[in-house]
Amino acid sequence: MAVRSGFPILSTRDLPDLVAFYERAFGAVVEYRFDQDGIDVYVSLAVGGAKLGIGADPHTPDAGDRAALWFYVDDVDATFEAAVRSGASVEQEPADMPWNERVARIRDPHGTLINLGAPT
């Protein structure tokens, strides 16, 4: 048995809002929607070469790191700025790291930690 791919699934109380954030901030594209009674309850997004699932769950806690995402991007600073303009909060401004990557940390509007990285 081999793992062929994987992707995180985030839970949220407000699915349309969180999907819109990932579309605005990272150019995400909806690849799949599952709805019940005409209301989306799960959405699969393509975020560059990555995949991200987001599911509606009215019992999702308001706080706490339920998952963290890592996106390798072409330009950490530009992506960081786009995400902040789109509603992300800043955890760590872009900075060069000793392991030869530029890294920034943000939180999406629902509190999920997102790491942005690129080789220096």
C-alpha cells in the first residue's frame, strides 16, 4: 500500500465565507461541491498544485489550531500582502530563515494557521 496524495480538510461554521477567502487570497478554484438541499456542505479546492477540502460543521470550535497549512509560493511577500488584504491576520511577517527559506505565518478569517514559504 502506498499513499498517493493527501490534503487537509478544514471545518468551519461559515463555508461560503471561508471558500471566498481562499479564492481571493490564493486564487483557489472550486473543483467539487457536495450539497444537501441546495446548500454546500463540502467543497474541494485546488490551490496551485495543492488540494484543500473545507467542510461545513456547525459545531466547529471558535478557536484552537485544528490544522495548519503550508503553501510553497512563488513570492512570499506578495502572497502575504494579498492574504492580509483579503482578511488574514498576521502571525509572523515574511522573514528569511536559517534553512534558506523565506517564511510568513498568517491566519485565515476563521483562525486556521497558514505558513507561506519559498526558497531564498
